[in-house]
Amino acid sequence: MKMVLASKNQKKMKEMNEILSTMGVEVCLQADVGIDIDVEETGTTFEENSLLKAKAVMEASGLSAIADDSGLCVDALNGAPGVYSARYGGEGLDDTGRYKLLLANMPKGEARTAKFVSVITCCFPNGDVLTARGECPGTIAFAPMGEGGFGYDPVFFLPKLKKTFAQLTAEEKNAISHRGLALEAFQEKLEEYLK
Ligand code: IMP
């Protein structure tokens, strides 16, 4: 089955493809089907934004479209940056600037628990919608560690593994990450849907 991916984040795309290709799903890029859409993420939940993106790409391409909306929710910051993870601190910041700002904003002496959340939505041209959610608990490190991954990976610490996401291989991260878990749940729903 062919699906158009509603994202331009190359690293995220790579992670999604590594997992989705094992399901026999052929994921193609917007450019492959001649569209180029940037959907404004006006929702206040991961579910809303994920649906907005998948629906817009499905409508523009006429093909099934899959979107992921994800972010980091920090307990001591009342769930921030949350759905605003990609825009935390404003437009001028890059990934490094954003995680440095997060470290600076962490309240001293409070718990550093956090979770990554991913919501995958697939919109089919007949109007059907499949949604799956994955969460990965961890803590916010005191300083960045590791070179892999993207985004907040260097500061997202997994106490059981004593490593940040950025210190894991792609396979290790996919096995436990919010996106990996959401994709696993999505696979089950898709298999059921296609029966
Ligand atoms: P989205 O493209 O709207 O889903 O933005 C998600 C943002 O959350 C990304 O730009 C990253 O800042 C952050 N994020 C989501 N997943 C991850 C991850 O696996 N590692 C690090 N940062 C992530």
C-alpha cells in the first residue's frame, strides 16, 4: 500500500521509513506525487495537529496520507514545550538552541520527569481515519550527551539505559521511542483495517 508522508523532516522521515517499510507500506514523499504543502499546526493537541496534516496531504494528493505529530512534554513545565516543541523559543532557534533553552528553563530542585509523545494519523481518500499514540517516559538530563538523532534527543535521558536518545543507535531508539511505539500500534490498526 502506498502512502504519502506529510512531513519534510528528513531524520523523522528516515525513522518512519525504517519502521513502515517492514509492514509492506510504501511511503513516498510529497515531492514524489508533485505536491508541496506546509500545514499550519493550529491544533492544541497532538491528535488535532496530526489529523490536520494527514487530511491536507490526502486532499491535495488524492492518496492515503500519513502524518506524525510529536513533541516533548516536561512535567515541571506543565507539559511544555508539548505541541510547540518544534517552535519552542521562537523562529530564530535551531535544535541546539531549543534544548539549551529547555535546560535553562528547568526549575531547580524539581523532578525532571518528561515524556515524548507521538500521534500517527492516516487519512484514506474514502474518508476513513486511523490514529495511534505512543509515549516514551524519561527525564531531562542536566547537560546534553550524544551525537545521534535530532531535536531534543541529547537531553532526553532514559534512566534504565543510563543513556540519552542521542546515545542510542537508530534501531535501539526505534524499539522504545514514542514514534516506534505509535507506529507499532498503527501497524496493528492498519492490519485490522485492511482485513
Ligand atoms: P512536529 O514535526 O510538529 O511533530 O514537531 C515535533 C518536534 O518535537 C520536533 O521538531 C522536535 O523538536 C521534537 N521531537 C519529536 N520527536 C522527537 C524525537 O524523537 N527526538 C527529539 N526531538 C523530537
